[in-house]
Amino acid sequence: MKKIAILPTLLTLGNAVCGFAAILTTSKIIPEDSQTHPYFAQAAWLILAAMIFDALDGYAARLSKTASDFGGQLDSLCDAISFGVAPAFLVLRMAHNPEASLLVRQGILGIAVLYMCCTILRLARFNTENSPDPAAHKRFKGLPSPAAAGCVASMAILQGALTKVFSVEESLVLGWMKVLAPLGTLVVGLLMVSRFAYPHMTKQILRGRRHFSHLVEVILLVGLVLLTREITLAILFWGYALLLPLRSIAERAWQGRRVRPAPLDEVVPH
């Protein structure tokens, strides 16, 4: 049995700790109490922190050449907490509406459960279809679970920003989020179990030697995220999640239109 790589394992466990902290923070939210609304963003940032640990553990495994089945399984278990349970619990709080009908409340609960199940299925499929070597993971089948969780988290962060930074009426923002949060969660949940091919963004940024201009682009992107993080994060996550499927559907529709039946006068009679 191989020795367990200390640094990648600690980073992976850091992912799970952030996910647990996000769940704990979300449990403090009382939707009717505006004093607890800052917890929405705090829980979302903890989910994003789990994403950083998730990216770093793979990078550390590549550098130390310690990728293993153990690391892959541990990573998926931690991802199920941080990118499955935590976002599902968060969307339940975001979409909470005591005035809604029983059917609507049950539907929101069903979406949260479906999202969690899609995350677990997505992780199980990844484990069975991919080798333990991180260098082999160039593209994903289906939306990666961290990106799906990022979409949910970005909505929670944007919710707080609209009321504080942009001075939008809080009741209006909360009302819209009660509708958009479950619908968006349903979409990204289904995209996780789809067969759309998504690129490995972390690997695209970190792999190999790059020209100096690439470093400048990364620095500018990080600076943009820091300056306008509420809006930029939502654009980045939702753009990554939706643009590729929409382009694929548009290309298939375009190819279908180009395949036309032959004119009647060209059909050879029997």
C-alpha cells in the first residue's frame, strides 16, 4: 500500500471542512430575519473556498506525482459535501417562502434533493470513467460539480450585493431570488448528469509553460474578479455552465437545417 500523500490529503480535507462550515453557516439563516441575511454570502464564500482547496489538491498531487485511487475517492467524498449538500441546503434557504403553497415548497425541496443526487451521480460517473492520473483529465463529461456549486454560490453572493452595493430594494431582490435560485439550481443539476463536454479550466490556466501575456491575462482576470466580484463571479460561473450547451444545441440545429430533402423533380420514379 502506498503512503498517503500528506499535503494533497490535507488540502482535500480542507475542501470538506469548508463545505461543513458552509452548511453550519447556512443553518444560522432565518429567511424572515434580515439580521441573518449576511450569512447567505458567507456560506457562498465558504463554498468557493472549498473550490480553491479542490483545485489545489489536484495541483499538489501533480507536482508531487502522488495521484492515487485513494486520493480520487477521498476527493469525491469531500466534493459530495461541499458541492452537493452545502449548495442544496443553501438554495433551500434562498428559496424559502412561507407564503407559498405546499406544492411549491415541496417542489423546491425536490429540486434541492435532485441537485444533491445529480452531484453524487456526477462524481460516481467521474470516478468510473477517469483514470487516477490528474494529467488525463482534460475535459469533463457533464458540468463539473464545483462549477455547478459555484453557480449556486454566485447567486447568493449577488443577492447580497444587489441590496448593499447597488441599493436595490431588498424585498424585490429576495422575491426574484426565491424564483431564480431553484430554477437555476435545477438547470445546473441536470447539466451535471448531461453529456456536454466541458474543458478543465484549472488545467487550461496552470498547465505547461505559458507566454508572459498569458500571465498578464490571468492577473487582469483576478483583478477584475476582486474589484467587481459579485457580478463577475456570476458571469463567469453561469457563462461556463450555459455557453457550451447553448452553442452545442445551436450547432446541431444549424446542421439539421442544412440537411434538406432532395427536390421532388430530382426524385427518380419507380
